Amino acid sequence: MRESRKCVLAVIVILGIFTLGAIGYWIFSADMPDGLERTMENAGVGEQEPVYKAPLDYGGDYPMYILMGAVGFFAVLISALGIAKLMAKKNETQPDR
């Protein structure tokens, strides 16, 4: 039980460090173009209208970016945990070889 708490604490600390790092990275890089944007600017090519519009918009402000990032993170986390649980059940039902 003690080892389980250590693992949970380690995961929380790692996620906290990652979150702070991602926010810091985003704050400093948000106004600078990435490689594709810079190449498009150099070539004189502009962005076209998107073919598909996502149902949830990231918006243009920091809180919305953070909220949508958290929603995406937890959606992937819950999906991964669900798949892992299903795989564990499948392994339990199979006889040892």
C-alpha cells in the first residue's frame, strides 16, 4: 500500500512539473511562428479556410487553452486506463501457457 502511494505521488509531481513547463513554453512561444508558419510566410502562402471545424474551439485566451488542454489530457488518460483495464481482464481469463 505504501508503494502505491509513492507511485501516485510521483505521478502527481511529474504531471505538475510537466504542466508548469508546458505553460511556460506556451507563454514564450505563442507569439513566435513555428517552422511551418515561417516557411509559409517566406513562400508568401497564406492559410486557407479549414475543411473541418472542430466542435470545441480553443479560443484565443490562456484560460481556454488550459481548459481544453486539461480536457484532452483527461480524455486520453481515461481512455488509456480503460484499455489497460480491459486488457488486464482479458489476461486474467486466459489460461497460463
